[in-house]
Amino acid sequence: MLKKVQIGNSDLHVNPIGLGTNAVGGHNLYNDLSEEAGKDLVRTAIDNGIDFFDTAFIYGPERSEELVGEVIKESGKRNEIVLATKGAQKFVDGEEVIDNSPEFLRQAFEDSLDRLQTDYIDLYYIHFPDEETPKDKAVAALQELKEEGKIKSIGVSNLTFEQLKEANKDGYVDVYQGNYNLVQREAEEEFLPYCAEHHISFIPFFPLASGLLAGKYTSDMKFDDLRADFPHLQGEEFKKNLEKVGKLRPIAKDKGVDVVHVVLAWYLSREAIDVIIPGAKRSEQVLDNLKTLDVTLTDNEIDHIDRIFQ
């Protein structure tokens, strides 16, 4: 029997392995995406016990929410699913603008409801911070939606540490989503301890460091997409990171799983992390991610992995 986890202080309980859906309709993020394959990802996830889905207005834009909403509606399982989405962006004369004003966030939320074909959202995030709006005022707008029964929990993403503290001034923040993985560990300095102290669930994005930590990359690989801009995938740093990943193989072999499952299990050992949302482009990747649930790391293994990537 799957043991569900509570997301922070919220009333949400989920499978600790969720699904990030930026490759479902995220045509502005990936080339040559098949919408049918994207919908199959979501169907496969629902059919195999994944009940936490993470999308956003900007994936597509808009298209990911539409496709995810379509599949959840056809499944007839909306009440069993925890649905997260994010807003903060708008387009003005073709340019993307970030807006955290209470008026805009309410409108963005209502638009997401329509695209997702639902009358409530379980977790709604402010996706990016603007320069103008005090973050406690922005979060207060989401708290009003929560009091109206339209959202169940409040998230913020991509905020600086000072902005997170301001956003949580009244204790309304349930979830923080930020960059964190074994090769990019800056969040351990302030974010993770603060989240643990305040019972905020930290959900890492890029948990596999754009594929590096899945254990499939080789030193001769070159990247010509968004990965070309990441220092951890270039030159000597890339080679050093591959060596570190290689040191995980004996642990994975001992447990009869792949490196990726060991990495994802390690995140779930962190105090502030309740759930992870690895993405996928193919249905078999969704099923593969679920093997993480079969991995139990000993304290010695957790410390060993920690030291490898210090």
C-alpha cells in the first residue's frame, strides 16, 4: 500500500512522486512535441497511482494547462488528483511581463481554471516575482482565493530568500518551488532550513540537473538546446560531474535500480522535501520514475552521496 505524504502544512496528501508537465504542450520550451504523447504521459501517470501534477500558464503558453485539464477531466478522477499550476506572466505587445499585483493574479487564476476545466485548484503558485508588488500583498490575494474555497494551498516559486520571507510574513505560504539538485546545492544555505523550520514544503525543479543526474550522459555529448547555457554541462565541470555520477552506480547496482532512482530517493531524505516532480517526455519514463518508491537508502548511503557531491 502506497504511503502518501503531506505537502508541508497543507491539507494535501499525495504520492511522493509527482509529474512535472512542461513537456505536455510546452511548445515554447521543447521542439517537436507531440500533444498526443503528452496526453498519454498524464494518462499513464493517473493509471499508475501518480496523483500530483504540476503545470503552469507559461508552458505552451497555456497549452499545457489545456491538455492536462482535458486528460484529468476525461479520467473522471479530479477529486483524487492534486493539481498545481502557476501564474505571473502576461504578454504586452508580444513581450513577456511579470505581474504579481492582486488584480492580475486573480485574473490569471480564473483563466487557469477555465483552461484546466475545473472549479478549484489544489496548489496555486506565484511563478516569478515582479519588481513592484510587496510579496506579502501578492500572497494575501491568494489567501483570499483560499478563503473563498477556490484554492487549497499557496505556493511561490523563483523568489529570492528575502522575498520568500516577505511572502510568508503572515504564515500563508505552503510550498516553495526552487532550483535544487545534487550539483546545484545553494538552496541548502538558507531556503531548505527556513522551509523546514516553517513547515513549508520545498519542491525542487531541475531535480536531475537537466538530465545529468539520470546517469545516461557521456563525456562526448554536446548540447544545442537550452542545456547549452548550463555551466554544469560544459567542459571540465561536465567531466567532473560525470565522475561524481559514476560513483552512484555501485549503490544503484546493489539495489537493482538505476542511478536516477537513487538520486530521486536521496531528495526525499531531505527534511524539507516531501514530494518531487520529475518531468518526462515518454510514458515509459513516467513508469520508470515510480521505481524510486522501491528504494530505501541507509543513513550511511545518504551521507556517502552527500559527500560525493559536496
